[in-house]
Amino acid sequence: MKPHIICHMLASLDGGLHPSRYTESPDGSRAEWSGLYEQIHNDLEGDAWIVGRVTMAEMSKAGAHPPAHAGKVERPHHFARRDAGSYAVALDASGKLHFAKPDIGGDHVVVLLGREVEDTHLAELAADGVSYVVSQTPDIDLAAMLDVLGRELGISRLLLEGGAGINGSFFAAGLVDELSLLIAPALDARAANQGVVEFGEAGLAGKMRLSLKSCQTLAHGLVQLRYAVSPG
């Protein structure tokens, strides 16, 4: 069964997703915004969180190191652990992520991969103690892969915390149940950011509806908006 999915995001007033590029607040509290984001992440009590390849690459920071003798690999999935307290899930269709250890901050790593990923890459992940799920269809079926996470690992509550691409794909597929959006009192204002939408560039018109659940003013000028998400 698909986990309950909460998209949890921090954004500037003009939609920027990288706090390192935000204008500084008058009281110098920019560093506090990420701390509040993480605090709410914990309060949402997810069994796991998921990001895309680019976001996970910033955390994994490892190069390719395939084993000398790969041997037979497991498909469509391999679970190095089934008893982790929490999981760090990465969507990596082309198999470009590498890991120096099987966890991110203590959360066991699970990678969702495209069907054409090489066996040598699967062998590398398995040798590093990383779990994986390989798509059984030419295009990644997110709903099917999430069902595997729920059935095999008992993940019932998943926090979606990626960038525009992965967040938009989840919304477009009708997989998101809630949105938790933190708005920071800052601007990104890059020329390249003009016209870029936080949830991807394909458009979501007619695909979903948002119903406001709560609006809360937080410390350091942050505002949290929470919405229930339903089909359009």
C-alpha cells in the first residue's frame, strides 16, 4: 500500500529552493530557517524521506567503485535492512549515485532505479549495504515502487523533500496527500530563476486541488502553510 506522502519544502518568496542563495534577513537569521525546517521535518514523524538524484548527490558525495567481482545481483529489489528506524530514499533513474556508507545521518539508504541500470551498479550498492528497488517497467512507475516500500519495509509515512523535478512528478502522478510549505522572508532573484516553478515546469493545472488546513507564523519571519491535496 502506498505510504501517506507529505511534500515538505522551504522556499523563498519568489520560489527559490536553495537557502544559500537567499538574501539575508535583517536579524541574520537565515541559518535558523533550515533549523526550523528540520524541526518540522521531525514533527511530521515520517518513517522515511525521499529526494531526487541531485539533492542526494550533495549528501552522498562518493565516486563510482564497482566491486571487482560483481557476481549475480538481485532484481527487482534488494533490501540490506528491513528493520531501520527510518529510511533515506533517493530517486535515481539512471544509476548515477554512489555511496560511501549505507546511511545518511543514521537513516538507511534505499535507491529507486530505472529498469536499464547496469548489474555492476547494483552490485556496488549491495556491497555498500545500500538497499534498492529497480523499476519493472520502461518508465519508472512511482506508485508501484512506493507500494514496494510500504509492503517490504513497512514505510507508511513518507516525506517528499526534493527539488522541482521530483516534487512535480509526484504531484502530477497524484501521489501527494499533504503539502507543508515554509515561506522564508527572502528573495532568490536570480535571472535564471524567472518563470521557474517550485513543482516543475510541466504544469499541474487540473491535476490536483489544495485545501488549506492551517497557516502558522513561526520564528525568524517564517510562515508555514499546510494543505490537504486531492485529485483535480
